[in-house]
Amino acid sequence: MDLYQFRHSAFCEKVRLILALKGLEANLVEVTPGLGQVELFRLSGQRQVPVLVDGAEVIADSSAIALHLEERHPLPPLLPADRRSRARVLLLEDWADTSLAAGVRQALLQAAASDPVLRTALLPQATPPSLRRLVGALPAGVIAPVSEAVGQVLAPCELAQLRRNLEQLSLLVADRAYLEGDQLSLADLAVVAQLGLLRFPVSAGVPLAGRGVEGFADHPLLEPLFSWRDRILSAAGRA
């Protein structure tokens, strides 16, 4: 299998977590923004990652990939057999992939505008060193208006809502191992993948490990949530 990805995409991390948990190996193909996405379009009909090539099949979208892998490699299962439990898992996965993902992405971009280490570390691996240095040297006053112009700045009320949602999630996982039922599910992996962009885990490597979005990564009420995330990562072999 080949997984076409961006290293720091939460949706790609979600697929990598599924592969790791199921003991599957895939060749990771880092897509270069621009030219690489044109090639990806020729392969899959769209420019977004992740895309999984499994033999003759080309599957785009992390949720579609998850269902494909669950069908082909059912053990360990990521979807409960019980219909209602399965429905709750899929609803939680959808929330993580939509509402949570949108808030996390915008919060990260907002933080990167004022953190040169964060924004240079998030650049694609193929970025030339000269461009990496230039991006790191840009003052926050130059980058922030650009982020705002493309609608990537969260209003204070939106930041507060994201924080409240995560605080509630932190309460949910404080005394339970998984979001649904008594075994790890797709819902856990989808949420964990998004949390990795608010405070990067050890697997992110230097200089990102432990770094994150101020107000979330260092929020004391979210410590149980990040501890839960790290336990899930360890269970999936991605700690």
C-alpha cells in the first residue's frame, strides 16, 4: 500500500494511526504542495490528502480509507458490532473531522503566525532551506493580516467555544479509557489525530514535540485530555 500524505495533516495522522493499530505497513509518499497535488489529481481525481493506493484500488478521504481498511482488515475492529454504538462512533468521528478539525486548524494557523519555530516546522519537508529561513524571519505583523484575509483567524467567541468543547471532552475521558464502549474505536483515533495539532506528541519529533497552541497546550483543565491522547497513541504504537 502507498499512503499519499502531508506529514502534519491530522487526517493523514488518523490513517497512520489506523494502519499502526491494525499492524499494517504502507509506503508513505509525502506530497509536495503544488506540483505534487497535480500528480495526485491525476491518480485520484482530487488534490487533497490522504489518498491510499491499495493494489488496484485508489481511495481518497480519511473516513473512506478507514472503512476500506476495516473491511479488508477487520482485526482489531474499529467499529462496534452493536448498531447504536457504531452510530455513536461514526457521529463522533464526523464531529472530529468537521467541527473540531476546523477549530483546531484555525487555532494552529493563528498560533503559527506569531511563532516562527512553529510555522517553519510545519512547512513541507521539501521546502528549500532558504525559503524556510525566510518564512521563519517574517514578522508576525506581516503574516497575521494574511491569515485574517483568508478567514483563518478565530474570533474570541470561537476560541472560547473550542476551549469549552475540549474541556467537556476532557471530563468525558478523565475516568474512562475510550469515548465509546470498552475498546478503542475509530472515534478515539479521529479525535486523537486532531489533538495532535494543539499540542504535538513525541512522535512529531524535534522541534515540534511538546509545542502547541497557547491557551490549549498549556491549559490545566485539558491535561487529562492530552494524557488520554498519549495513552491512545501508545496503544496504537504511535507514542
